Amino acid sequence: MDWSPPVMYLTDYATHKHIKVYLFVATLPYSQLSYVEAVYSMKQEDWLNCHVHMFEFIGGVPLQLVCDNLKTGVDEHPKFGEIVLNDDYLALAEHYGIYILPARVKKPKDKPSAEGTVGKIATAVIAALRNDVFYSLDELNEAIKRQMKIFNNRNFQKKEGTRQSVFDLEEKPALQPLPALPFETCKWVYDRKVNFNSHIIYKYNWYSVPTKYIGNYVDLKISRKKLEIFFKKELVTSHTLFSDYERGKYRTSDDHLPNYKSFKPWTVDETLEYAKKIGPNCLEIFSRLVNEEKVKEQAILAIVPIIEKSKAYPNDIFERACKDALDISSLPHYKVVVSCLNKIVRPVRKAKPSSPNLRGSDYYTKG
């Protein structure tokens, strides 16, 4: 197994920006049957998941794997002494009952099948798909799968058969069976607070939780494509995970919020449009709150309480309070705005009506 030096790109559907993806390449040494998968990163989770998908592709488990000395697999590979695999890679090896032997440092001939396949993949996959546009990783991997089927079924030049036919006839019978359950990578994030909008934030995106958990702290279990939410060790709900490059998006289940049909999460643009209707000072406050955050959507937490407060007052009164708040603070939050608002609208105490039974100061000055 190895990573391909040439990379590929997805296109973000909304922004049309290019998103770099990496190619995992694995090759069986005798038949040269090859497996290729595109992933967002070369991090540990993607590395391990590619192994799982590779085993599913070949329909079994080989006795031995040869990888490079990448940090997602190997902690130590001294010239003399014991090779130390990292814990997660070792757990995968134990789950599938395989022996992992990293190639010697700077010895590409220890894994010639993968080294040789990388160059061929550049032609078979990257060049063949260079003019196509892909908007999702699944879409790209489906195209790669089609190209690899052509590649694996292409006739050898110097011997009979194809990679697929040689594999089916001679290598597949030697594979160990797949375990009942595939190996699954996951990580935990603890004590994530459920916000007032009945969502939690994970990696700049929002995931809904039933309203009864608002204000409580929950734990998150994150696997490759799923985010599960636990409260006191009990599963509350789960969502499909957003991709790493996505920002400020929502996963909201209909049954998590009361009157869901009338609920619509605010966006940054919508809050600024709302502020324009109140006045320039309100817009200035909202703009400063947005610009203060690295992830602009995070400012929504500070802005929405101000919006809710504004609904109880005429626009001119609330705009005046915003102006006073800007005079006091360069970055006024909810409490500052409310304080200024209270000074404007606080009712003036009226004098109590005089009573004929009460003696005023004039009574005592009379002769």
C-alpha cells in the first residue's frame, strides 16, 4: 500500500473552488490486481478506512501487508531493533489477523508492486478523468471504480490473462475470510454543550439534539461518516457527518424541535439583512460581531439573542439603543445593548396624587 504522489481535485458545488484529494493505492503482488480510493486526507482515519475498503474489494484478507514508513502506521522503524506499529494500525492487524511488515527506510524495492502501480494509476485514473468535474467524494470514487475495472481487466502484454483473471484463479483462494464485522475507526469528543438553538457544534457545523437536552453537556462519537450523540452514556441521536471542508452547515432532524416547520436556522447573511431594516447602528453591531469570529457562523450565537430582543420594540427605539451601545463599547454584545435599551425605555416614576388628609410643607408655614 502507498499514497500516490499525483493528486486529484473535487469542485465545491456552491463556490466552485477546487478541493484537493489524495489517492490510496494497493496492489496484490502476484496478479497485480490493484485497488484505488480517493480520500480527503492522508491522516490515520482515512488510511485505516482505505484498508477496510480494500479488504472488501478483494473479498478476503491476505496474510501480510507491506506499507511505507508513514506515521499513520509506524511509530518506530530503527535500522537495528524492533519495529513498532502505532496502536490503531496494530488494532486493525489484530482484527483481521494479518502481519504488517513496513518496508525498509528508503528501500522502494521492498514494495515494488505498489511503487510500479502508482505510475500506471496516473495514466489509468488521473489522466482518464482529467476533463471530468466531480462535486463529491462518492461521485469521484464511483468514477475511479469504473476506471479500475477497465485497468484490472486489461490483457497483459507479455503473458496470458488479466489482473482480474489471475487473481480469481490463483490468489483469491489463498486469502483468509473476512471477519463478521469490519474494523471501524472512531474518536470521542466529550462535554459538548447543547446550544439554545438545540444544536451542538462539531468542526464548524451544526447537528441537532432534542430540545429537552438544551443546556446539557453531551458526548460525541465520530466515525468515518457518522456522528453519534450520547447523554449520560445513552445514545440520543445520530447524524451523517459533514465533510471536513464544509463550514457553517446544519443537520436538523424534524422531530428534534417543536413546531419545526416554522423553524429556520439563521444564516449570517439573513442576520445582516435583518439589521439593515432596523438601522445602520444595528447593522454595525452585527457586522463587528461577525468579523470578530474566525468562523463567521459562530457569531450567530451572539446575534440571535439581540434579534429576539429587538422584536419587542419599535425600530427607532432599538436603533437608538444600538447607537448608545456603540458609544460605550467597540464590540457591544447582548448585555450592553439591553442596558442601553433599558435606559431609554425605563418608565418615569409619576408623583403620587396629593390627599386632603396629608399635610404638606405649606401647612406649617402658615401663621
